Amino acid sequence: MIVRPAHWKDYALLDAGDGKRLERFGKVVTVRPDPFALWPPTTPHAWKQADAVFVPTGKTRGRWELESHVPSKWTLRYQSDRLDLTFNLEMTQFKHVGIFPEQAANWEFLAERLNPGDRFLNLFAYTGGASLAALQVGADVVHCDAIRQVVDWTRMNMERSGLDGIRWVVEDAMKFARREAKRGKTYHGIVLDPPTWGLGPKGEKWKLESMLQSLIDVVAELVEPGGFVVMNTYSGIPSSALATMWSLALPDATVQSGELCLPMASGHDLATGSLVRVVRG
């Protein structure tokens, strides 16, 4: 299964190649590293329009080289038949700008399946695209991330989108999920995007490969009958492996797996990560 976003107007993947991607976020055109862009650029002349280029200075960090007219902060709007969301973007030292545009495909998936009043949990929630999508269709949203700054970023996105009412949880996602399971809490929809590695707010160490089975087991306890889970990861773990793990954890569920991709202007796809969608019977 290859899943692509289909409704972007303010974002486009203009080209990719030589380990980089050329993207348009509103009126700002950026160049960022991408390890899956293994081919030569398909439209070399297009790269001359870049306004901002990310230059790595280490394994995980770098700096942006900007044209003089380029803002360091701006907004981006996402519109479809179901959703109308606005995001605050900013060029960070980690190459990210505050949104993963491929995730729009998952926003539509959950917006189609949530009804007003349904309980929805977003774990490892980053700047909250899924949280905003769920909130806009009337769900009761819990947004959990260990980093205060990105939770505050989501709050600004919520306000910019004219929404209100998210429950914020600044905590290690695994700890929160385990506590919710002990309380007997369940959710109709759960989205999780666990990082490959990281630290919690109190220095808790996280390594996905060693924690993955425990994470899936506890989240399986939290999804109510008839509910769904969307899990994706940028860690390189094959989607087929994730699908097997979820099928074992929830034998009554329907499990689909594949790649989350961004379509290039040339019509080709750039893979971004592994995706699993689980619908419980």
C-alpha cells in the first residue's frame, strides 16, 4: 500500500534527488536533506528557485542559508472537504519546519472515521496536525508529547486554526499510555509516531527498537472495539514487521501496511516512512 496526500494546495514537492528534496511551503521554497532521494534530480533547473537551503553541520543539526527576502517564520494552510487548518512554520536547526506534509493523508483518514464526542489520543504528537484534524471534526482530543516547546507550538496552531479544547499532556508518551491503560481508559482513535530515539522531560531514555513491542502492547489495550490506530515511523523498520506485530497484538483487527509517500511534480513518489493502519473489529 502506497499512501499519498491528495489535497495540498499550499505545499508541493517540486523535485527530489542527490539526497535532497525541493519543496514549496506557501511562497517559500526550501532545500532539505533526504536520505531516500537516491536518484538524480528530475528537473535540475527548478532548484535555482530555492529561497532557503539547509546545510548540515552535524548528524542531527545544521543551519539555514536564506535569501534576504525570506521570513524565518510564516504560516501554511491546509484545506480539503473536511478540514481547514493553519500551521505556524519556522526553520529549525533540525531541518524541520514544523509540519510533515505527508501526514495530511492520515489527517483525512482519521477525520473520516471520527464522530463528534469520540475520544482521540495523539502520542508523540509533535506540532499536532492529527490533533487539530481530530478536533475540527468534533473529537475529544488528548495531545501527548514530552517536549514543552512543541506542545506550545501546537497550541499556537490550534489558535491560528480557530479551534479550542485540546487536553495537553507534557509527559513521556509511554508512561502516559501505561497509566491510561491501568485506569481502564480507551479511545476510538489513536495516532502514534514514535521517534527512533529521544529523551523524556525527566531524562527518560527512549530507543524505539527496544521499546516497540511494549508500546504496541499497551496501545492495543487503549483502542476500543470498532476503533482504529494509525502508526507510522521514520526509523526504517519495515511496515510488514509493524503489521505482523499489530496483527499479533490485536487478532480481531484489520491491518493495512505500506509506505507513506510524497508525490513529486514529475509523478514519481518519494518514500518518507512506514505506515500501519489498524481497525479493530
